[in-house]
Amino acid sequence: MTDTMHISGEPARGFHVLPPLAFYIHIPWCARKCPYCDFNSHEAHAAIPEMDYVNALILDLEQALPLIWGRKIHSIFFGGGTPSIFSPDAIDRILSAVRARVPLIYETEITLEANPGTVDKARFAGFRDAGVNRLSVGIQSFNNRHLAVLGRIHDAAQARSAAERALEIFGNVNLDLMYALPQQTLDEALDDVRAAVALSPSHLSCYHLTLEPNTQFHHAPPPLPDDDTSAAMQEALENLLAESGYLHYETSAFAKSFKDNRCRHNLNYWQFGDYLGIGAGAHSKLSFHDRVIRQSRYKHPASYLQKTATGEHIEQEQILRSADLAFEFMMNALRLTEGFEKSLFEERTGLPFSAVSEPLREAEAMGLIRQDATKIAPTLRGQRYLNELLQMFLG
């Protein structure tokens, strides 16, 4: 590393070892756009051009190969949209193309997001046979009233059935839940968590509903629990999951066995690893010996298909500067409840630790973090006021 860089100075340089590389594949279609969703997802009003899109994904990967040449893939994640809307044959073709072009580490984690109402037992088995070894099921709630308000296409019975089928076929399953839902009570939030725990998945994600810009909920806000009730929900569900044997390792993530069941793909994001994203609207963060770049593909599926055919599908590309690297590292790493080794900051940003030592001292004085000679971790207060903590690292 070099000590000549500063948090507001030139782009990072001096990487000794490149970070681990993850692979993200975006499937942009869904059966229905949920009113809270701000992801790049599009309702499937007509027949999905599945094979055309698969061909575009493969071409996208081939065009990206020079950027990742010689590097191994540590995890693969199919996100969306609703990836389970694609056929098992399509997923199999994508994964076969990936294996033929990029080396994978042994027992690569391969996750696919699925929603109840778009899958059955045979479809789950087809995804498993294609090579998917981890499923993430978007339950959100086991309460029919809340599911209706959230615009989900499934009911509580379908949610339980999908979870049970997923657990029957896949040993490694995540269930997504949301809390602080419109007019939700504390008891109702805990009932959802209890229902999920009763199914005994290896991993649970519990997200606080937020009103994101450019969503239906943002334009017409529903009646949400107040801040005190939402905070009580968060604290109560964290306690309930701890009592049930789930370890809270990231802001919204809980693993049944800490070492074995953490989501490796997301953990790579939180530890500021690299990732190549292909598909409509996908983002990449890639490190080289002298720089770190970000890329984003065209968001609309039709534009992505057209642009990929001509090799013009990269809508934006930029080199991250030092201030961006420092902030983005902290934005991810400080979500980890057990924190991170100080050496990881230099390894993943190419910056000297002195670039963030002053805001870290201030955060420690405010009781937002704890640190020793080798490690930094957010305190419980820092976890609760994460946005305020992160603002201290804005260049």
C-alpha cells in the first residue's frame, strides 16, 4: 500500500491481492410489481423472451471475460425481478455457459431467488438439477392481510407450502420476511418470525419496510407503525431469533449456524469483495492492480437486449476515487455485527488505514463503534443508528 493517497485524493492503487469475485445474474421480470419494490423489475404482461434473454446473458458474459480473466468465481446469485419465473432449462443453460467460460471454486454457492406462486415441487427439483444449491424464498409475511397490502401474488398457505417444498429439496434455504408493515402490530410481526422459525430454515432475512423513491408506496404512503413500534419490533425479533438459535451476523441477516449458513454471496458484498453483474440493470464492481471500476448495464430489458447484441450494453462506467472507496467500504462492512479486521480496509480499498482513522475515532467517542488494535465493530447503538454512523465517512 502507499501512504501518498488521501480520502479525497486520487483513485486507489497498490493492490497486492485482488478481492474474491462473485457473479450476479439479473432476471428482470416478475408476475406483478409490488408497491414497495424499487428494484429493476418489470411485470410480465406478455410472453417473456426467455431464450433471447439467455443468449444475451451469455454474450454479456463473453464480452466481460477480459475484465475477469484468470479469476475464479466464488458465488453465483440469480436475483430479480423473480428468477424463478424462468424455466429450469433456462437456468441450466445459463449455468452451463458460465461453467464453460469461467473457473468456479469448489462447491460454489449458487443461489436463486424464488417467490411463492411461481414455483412448484417439480420446478424446485429442476433448479436443483441445473446446479442451484441455495434457494432464497420471498415469503415477506405469513399473514394474508399483510400479503394483500404488499401486493404479493401468494397467500399464507402458498407461502408455507413453497417454504416446505424448498426445504424438502434444498438443504440451504433462506426465507425473506419484512416487518413494520402497514398497520402491523408487534405481535403480528413476531408471529411471522415464529412461523418462519417453525420451518427451521438455515437462514432468515428480516427487512424493515422502507418507502423508497419511485415506488407506489412512496407516492401514496400507507399507514405504517411509528418509529417506537418499529424499533420495538426490531429488538423483539432479534431476541426471538437469538433464543431460537439464529446468529445475527449482519443488519438484516440471521444464520442458524454462523460459519456454515451465512450467505457467502452477500458476505462478499459486505466485505467489499468484487462482483461481476450481467443482465438488465446489473451493476459490477471490479478491482485491478491500479484502480477500482463500477459498471452498470442498461436497465430496460428491451434496451439491454438490443445494446448487448452490438456490444454497447454498458450504460455507465466510472473509476472510484478514494473518498468513494472509503465510504462504500464502511457502508458495507459496518453492517456486519461482528465487524471486520482493520487489515481488510487496506486489502479491499488500496487505501492506507489513516484515511479513515479520524472519523473512526469520532465514532468511537460517540459510542457508535468499538475498536482495538486489529478489529472494528459497530456497537448496538451504532447498529441502531447506522445511517448517522455512515455519514461520518462521507468525504
